[in-house]
Amino acid sequence: MIRVSPRGGHRASNSHRISPPTAYGERLALACGEYVDRFLHLDDVLHTHRPEGPHNHLAFFTVTEEPCRVRRARTVLTTSNARMGHFC
């Protein structure tokens, strides 16, 4: 994970087996625009509560209330939860 300070500095943490995305801070700032501080705060909160050992991540996502999208979201969550249960 890359930790991004509001001044644009970075510090790397090697607590994950997957390398962070290239130019994470810059890409985050571009994607979030004026809300980048909120996402940096969320990143800090998640980092603070991250388990020490192996763990899973489930991304945040939303869907419109169209039935096909709700079914797809339900399937994604059900499948993810089942797969994560196998890793415990």
C-alpha cells in the first residue's frame, strides 16, 4: 500500500503481497479530485484497522436499483463471501 500525504509525499508499506498500483497517489488525486482528502482519510482508517495476518479485501461498490444490476451485485457478494470463507 502507498500512503499519500496531502503534500504529495509517499511512503510504502510492504504489508501486502501485491504491489501497489503505479503512481497510486497521483491516480487517486486525479480520480477523486476535490474529495481526495476524504479518500486519504478512508485509507488511513482502513490501514489502522487492517489485520496483521493474511486477510481479504472486498471493494466498495454500488449499483442502480435495476433488477439485473441488483442480481449481479448479489451474486458478486455471495460468491466473494463464499470464497473468503474458504480462506479462514
